[in-house]
Amino acid sequence: MGRDRFSSFFFFSDLILWTGRCLVLFNTWQQSMME
């Protein structure tokens, strides 16, 4: 059970990482479209 919780934590942190990456990409794309 502890191992499963550990893997789920890694999955969650990975999800946050990708979400942040997508947000940065979206922000830069929006700024380039505004110029």
C-alpha cells in the first residue's frame, strides 16, 4: 500500500509538472499572437 501511495504521488507531481509546462506554452503562444 505504501508503495502504491508513493507511485501515485509521483504521478501527481508529474501531472503538475506537465500542467505547468502546458500553461507556460499557452502563455507564450498567446503573447506571440497578441503582438
